Amino acid sequence: MQWEFEVGVILLTLLILTILKKSNKKIYRRFGLAFLAVILFEYFTHPLWINTNLQPWAYLYLDVSWIITLCWVNLILVSMAIVEYIAPKYRRYRELKKFLLTMVLITISGLYLEWLFLRLEVRQYPEVIKEYLDATFRIGNVIPIIEILYIPTFMALIIGFVRYWELTLDSANSENKKQVRRKKK
Amino acid sequence: MIWLLLFEVFTITFTIGLWIFMKNKGYKNITRKFLILFFSVLLFEFMSEPMWLNDGFQKWAYIWQDITWIITLGWVGIFMFTFLIVDYTFRKTPEKKKFWIYLLFLEAIVVPIEAGLVISGIRSYAPILANTLSGYFIPLTNVPIEAVYAVPLFTSLIICFYKYANYLFDRR
């Protein structure tokens, strides 16, 4: 594969950021947090995957690729934006429902993304992991159940990281504003 | 294996001790906090399970493949102890700064424990992980140098998930 996949992902990221900027003024902060969380996770679990057939400039360290990271980040940003768009309908348990709905969306779209990575041959599994997946129960004889569990597990940690920092930074900002107002008085 | 028995007894006693201490001190929703923390650690252990080998435990100690609830409980104890100490010592420090203190504190606790587990043979690294290590070790230990930056990587994800999950329950 040539450079089309990498350039396509970069352009798609720019497009998503441009569109989402209209509804979320802090989208760049969310993008940065999601990127950091996914890269932390990918770095930690990199022995479990092989990211291959990408341009040399697409790799950060060993086979950890920032292009693959961007794909996951895009998925997270879009899923969170969709849920936030429909969230005002929820009056009670708003944050909990948003989280659960985001997880459902990400799990479904994440399975497709993983399938796409495998089809494009940018993702492969080491032999040990293949044996591991083969040994587990498959839904409809196709999708290993372990993969259906992996994506929400991975994403629960990522969404937790993003939302924790968003809430912490927002509360720090509002605290700073209060202090400034008090000083002015 | 005497090391393993000592480890099991210490882990269970320490975590139950922490729970009782918090109960007596009037902390709120303690059981919920312990369960969320247990679940947070379990999520990460589930994801990274093929990379570690936890050997020698009794059959009843294993939850799934190499994951043992004894090690998970040990992590719960370490995290909760860290939260208690840091939250008490740095009461007035803003949350965003306290996060970095949690990481430093965890780093200082976890590296010696990991060294102890590796020496005692309880913990070892699967070939899939061992093949990617640089071969350098933390001085005076047999812990790979990679642990120095791997510990803050995974603990930061667990801390955030734990804090966020608690926030979700508090806001119900």
C-alpha cells in the first residue's frame, strides 16, 4: 500500500475537527487528550499487535503508529459528538447514560475499524495472539468473543481518561475565574 | 511456596485493613470505591493478560487465564493507599496537580514490589513482551528499565477511569 491510507486518515481528521469545532469549542483539547490516552495505551500494549505496511514517517516508536492512533481518536471524537448531540433528551443520569451510549457506539464502530485494519493489512497479530484468539469462542463462528470484549475494555479506559481530564480542567478554569472575580471586588 | 503464601496473606490482610480503616474514619461509599477500583484494574489486566505470567497460585486464585484476584486485590490496596496518603497530605492541592503526585507515589511503591514479585518467581514476563524489552534493568533490581515509564502509563489510565466512574455514581 502506498501513502493514500495515511494521507486519507490525516485529511479525515482535519475534516472531523473542522466540523466538530462548530458544536464544541474545546474540541482541540478533547482531541489532544484522546490522542494522549490512545498513544499511552498503544505504547503499553504494543507487543500484542503488529502495525505494518505503513510509511516510515507514520511510526513513532517500534510499530506504534500515530496514524493508527488518529483512526481511534477520530472514532472517539465522532462517537462522543453523536452522543452529546442526542444527550439533552436525557434529564436524569445524563453523564452515566452518555458514557454507556458512547461505549455502545464505539464498540460497534470499533469492530468495523479493526476489521478494516485487518482487510487493509495494516494490522496483524503475532502468532501467540492468533493462537489465543483461535482458542476462544467465536460469535457466529466469525468474530472471536474476546475481541468484542477488548474494544469496550480499551475504550472504557480511554473515555475515562478523556472525561476525567475534561472535568478536572473545566473545574480548575471555573475556580480560576471565581478567584479573578473575587480579586476584582 | 512460602513467598506466595506470605504474599497472599499480606495482600488480603492489607486490603481488608484499609477497608476497615476507611470505614472507621467515616469515608463514604467505601465498598463501592473498592469495587470500582477492582474493576478498573481488572479491565487493564484483562487487556494486557497475554504479556504477563502469574505463576504458582492455587487454582481458586485465578479468575481467567493468568489473571488472579490476589494480584488485582494487591493493586487495589496500592492504589487506595496512594489515594489516602496523597489526598491527606496534599489536601489543598488542586486535583490536576494531585494527579502527578499520585503517579510519583505509585512509581515509588510499585517498582520495589514488582522487583520482589519477579525475584520470588510469582511474576514473570511472557516471551511476547520479553522480546521487546531493551535488556537493561533498574540498578540493584531485576526489573526491566521499561517499568520506570510503563508504571505511570498504565496507572494514569486506571486513576482516571476510577475517578471518572466514581463521578458517574456520585452524579446519579
